[in-house]
Amino acid sequence: MIPISVVQVGGEEEDLVLEVLRSGNLGQGPKVAELEQIFSEWIGVEHVVAVNNGTTALIAALQALEIGAGDEVITSPFTFVATLNAILDTGATVRFADIALDDFLLDPAMLFDVMGERTRAVLPVHLYGQAADVPRILEIIGSRDIALVEDAAQAHGARIGGRAVGSFGVGCFSLYATKNFTTGEGGLITTSDAALADRLRLLRNQGMRKRYEYEIPGYNYRMTDVQAAIGIPQLQRAEAVTAARQRNAAWLTDALDGILGLVTPQAHAGRNHVFHQYTVRITQDAPVTRDEFIERLGELGVGCGIYYPRAVYDYACYRDHPRVVADHTPNAEQAAREVVSIPVHPALTESDRARVAECVRKAVGA
Ligand SMILES: *Cc1c(COP(=O)(O)O)cnc(C)c1O
């Protein structure tokens, strides 16, 4: 079986973790600071605040912006549920701007219909590792007092015109076990605003700058040095690992060209894609249904996944939620019926890659 994701950690991670274990300093310490420093250089953003997971990164970013009850946050309806849960946690109301079907990303033009007087933040999701059209979103926000929070949980190192996602607004990254880079559980917040970074650091550590001197009510959002030790060597290899994903994706797109009813992902000019997932659409033109495709692919020994099977608001607990406005988003609902992600991870060998393409062709009946 070729799995949909593989964790690649080795001797360097083992050595660093052992070093931390032997240091006796298992909490947040120098390794977390080092991880923040490496990420800040890679992303090209002044301040990085490490936290215990990506959901916390989103919550803390919204809290630091003082978004709460009575405010509205607009996000993509086609995302992992954490995006929605984080907004709800702050007490704000969630609204949705539909995606474009060709890239699964929040369509900036859809913002006009949902942006209003109570909108305090727009929260695009760089889904599957592809950069959302942040410059256009910023243009539409214009001079309004609306913050940009980027859900970059899947998009470490994705760039728009050379500038990394997470450097346009407040960036929220995840280091969960299946993401492009991992600390098991972990998150990173990026900002070029020194005051906001300071506030994030206070929120992370019970509102303390000096021990037992509380400046604001805070939380425990801290990452541990054990986690950071797993992440540091991975970030040092970040460019090579990302390039391997991109090579696999380009190869698959060539190999899967011209199949009836199968649409391969396309990167936009000037906005790159770091391929956290390689996601195709099985459309109505295909000789098989998506369910049949997935079943056959599994029988042929190729792992796949549906990210995500429904629009994020399309569950009773959100449909009935007083702070979730289920704006009509037909493209997200169609994407949810058509998407399938297939292996693209850097551990794929050339023969794995060839087998993935061959099995996809067979499974779709081409
Ligand atoms: C993984 C993910 C998150 C949450 O990150 P965790 O580290 O799992 O808390 C948020 N948004 C998106 C789009 C994600 O993929």
C-alpha cells in the first residue's frame, strides 16, 4: 500500500530530542526560540511565536486582534473544521465567501456579498498548500478596518510573487503529524507587527512578561523544547522537501493529463503551490463515481483521502449554531462531492509515483 502521507524523521531529530531530554529542560526553552528563528528566516517575517498546535495559532491570532462577540469573521467554507472552531472560540460570528472550483480557494469576488459593518477579519485558507489570492483580498478590504488572518496550516513556504504566505497578514501554521513539517503537535504564528507579537507572547504564557506579574488574562499555549527539537532539522531541510513535493506533483500532472472526468490541480502563475495535498476532481464526466474510484484505488493499493467530504458548515452542530451564518456556497458543496487527494509526499520513489499514476488511470476507467 502506498500511503497518503509519511512522516520523515531520522537521526538528526533523534539526536536533538535526546539532547533536550538530557538537558533536563523539557518545557519551552532555547529550542523553541531556535525553531522560531529558523522559521522567521525562511518565511521572511520578523516575528514568529510558537504555540502548542495550529488551532491554538488561529485562536491566539484572533484573540490578539481583540476579535470577539459581536464581530464577524469571513472564511472559506471549504477547509478543515479547526478554522471554523477557532473563530467560534473567540465568540465571533462566522460567515463564508465561496471558493472558486478551479483552485478550491476563497474567491475574493465573493467577499463583496458577505463583507459588512461587523466584519473584523478575513481569514483565507491556503488549502492543500496553494496560496490564496491575498493581494486581491487586500485590495478588496481596502482602507476598511478589517484584519487579514491567513490559515497557512497546510502551506509552509508557499509564495506569492516571491513573498511567503503568512507574511501578508497574521500567519497561522500547523506542525501536526501529517503536515508538510511536523513536531507531532505544534503551531507557529507569524507577524511583522511587534506589538501584536508581544501580545501573542503574553497570551501564550498566562499574560506574564515577568514571573507572577500578569499584564493581561492569558493561557498556556506553549510549545515544548521536545517538540521544537523534532521540528528544527525538518525546517533546515525545508526547501529540498518542498521541492520534492513539487516535482512529484508536476510529474503526476503530466502523467494524468487528458483523462476524461479527472481534473488535475493547476498552480497559478506567480502563486506557487507546496502540495500538502495533490487533489484531483472526479467530475460527472468520469465513467465512474467518486466512491467507485476510491474503492478501486484502495483495492489497487494506493492510499487516498477526501479533504473534505462536506462544506465545513454542513453539519447539524453548525447548521444549528447561532453564530454560524451558512451563506450559500455551491462551489464548496460541489468540491466536497468531487475531490480526492492522492499521494504526493516526498517519500514517494519514482516507481511509487508511476504506480500511483497507473492505478489512478485504471481506477477512473481510462
Ligand atoms: C491542520 C489544520 C488546522 C489545525 O491545525 P492543528 O495543528 O491540527 O490544530 C487548521 N486549519 C487547517 C486548514 C488545517 O489543515
